[in-house]
Amino acid sequence: MASELTLHVTDRGGGRHALMAFDGASVMDFIRDNGLPIKAACGGVGACVSCHVYVAEEWLDKLAPPTAAESVRLADAVAPQDNSRLCCLLRMSAGLDGLAVTLAPGSEPDAG
């Protein structure tokens, strides 16, 4: 049985959401499947920036660094920051239990 993990998401309006997540699945899937407003246009293959999030600073050293391809994509994001990531490429694990992310500008379903 997969262990339950917690994912904390702050939406664009500042609302905070604690989501149940499971080991191995993408952060984007849990955000989308819980009805939070995320565009995720490419369906989770890292081919766009519509699942752009800001990772809380205290979690950055627990993540593998972005790949070169992810860094190139993030350069095209709206308002990229040092803590920007594509959440479709982040997989939940026991080490990420409690991960906190904020939906970034341009990730809204109605964003161009």
C-alpha cells in the first residue's frame, strides 16, 4: 500500500491547501486532481511552463536540481525565480512529505 504524504499548495489568491499525495506521482497531478486552478497544458511531460510553481525555500535542498531542459523551459515562464520549478517534473516521495509550493503567475487555466 502506498504511503500517504502531505503536499501544501498556496493558490494564486493566497489560499492554502493541504492535499493528500502518494509516493511516486507528480506534484502537478495532485494539484490538478484536487481541483486547484492549474493549466498543465502539456499534460505533465515538461514541454510547457503552465505548471510553474515556486517551491518554498526550505524544500529546495531536498529536490534534485532542475535539468538543463527544465531550466530552459523555466526561462520562458512568467516571473521566474530561483525557486521556480515545473511541478509536473517533481515526484512525491517520503523525503518530500510536507512539501510546500505556490502556484506561479501564468499557471492559471485561463492564462495565455
